[in-house]
Amino acid sequence: MDLSFLGKLLPMLFTGLRVTILIAVVGILLGFLVGTLAGFALESRIKLFKGLANVYIWVIRGTPLIVQALYVYYVIPKLFGIDLSSNLSGILVISLNSGAFIAEIVRGALNGIDPGQREAGLSLGLTPAQTTWHIIVPPAFKSILPALFNQFIISVKDTALLSVIVVNEITHQAQNYASLSYKTIPTYTTLAVFYLVLISILIIVQKMVERKVMR
């Protein structure tokens, strides 16, 4: 089998990899912020905050990511008269999408904390905010770390769907090469192997981090 095509395809895939990692990393960081706020809102006694969080999660979890990408890239700019680049749109989509799932992870972690710990903090004279930050957050964060890393891996794979809004990530680069070279089978076979290696590396890193943190 002639593998000379890899000399052109692989540099394109690595160029797309930089975009993929950028969008996934920034997206998961912003998603963690959004998800944490939404997760705490779900546990809030303020009905407005709880209602907004529930609506947000319902909308995101009830629509495909590819539809969210199309809406953010094509509809939001027209509604608000703003200009969104494809990369910025991609980051926004990954942030909002991952945030909805992280919110449920955060809520589960908060529910998993023994209520007695909060009561103990308050009995020691700590304010509710201090009790949350110093007593509730550390064990909760430790418990969500595996799920958070898993969500990051999901976000990396989800970036492939952003090719629909012309984000030059890995999949879009492969599509560009396939359309120019007409080498469909070798191109998409290489793409599949590329993703398999990438995700396998991330899974190995995830397990290493979990072993170190969960000791």
C-alpha cells in the first residue's frame, strides 16, 4: 500500500490537533465554571436560580451538539448583530454543552457530601460561604475529578462535529484533504486511527492522574 499520502495528510491532522486541543481545553475550563455555577444553582433554595439552571440543562441535553453549533454560528450573530468566528463559536458550544453535564456531576458530588460536615463547619463558627469553600468543595472536587477528565475526553471527540461550522479541527482537515485528493478510504482510515491514538493517550493520562490524586 502506498503511504506517500501521509506526508501531506499527517501535517494537516496535526494542525487540526492544535485547534482541537485549544477548543477542548478552553471549552472544558469555561464549561467547568458554568457547570459549577449551575450545579450549585441546582442545590440552591432560590427558585429562580434553580429554575434557570434546570432550563439550561434541559435545553442543552435535549438538543444535539451539532444543532447547537449551527445555532451559535449562524443564528446568534444575526439575532444580536455580533460577529463570531468559527473557533470562538466552537469554544462557546463546547463550553455550554460540557457545562450542562458538569452541572449534574457537581450536583451529584454535593449530594454525596455528608450533611454533618456542613453542620460541623457552621458549629465551628464558619460562615456558610467559608464552610462551602473549605469543607464542602475540597472532597467534592476530588470526587468529580475522574468524571471531569472523562468529560474532557468527550469534548475532544465532540470537536469533530464542529467541522459543520468550518472549524479547522482534525476532522475538517481530513475532509479538506479527502475532497482534494479523492483518497477517501485511506484518508478516513488514517483519521480514525489518529483519533484512536489520541483518545488512548488521554485515557492513559486520565488513569495516571486518577491514581495520583485518589491516593
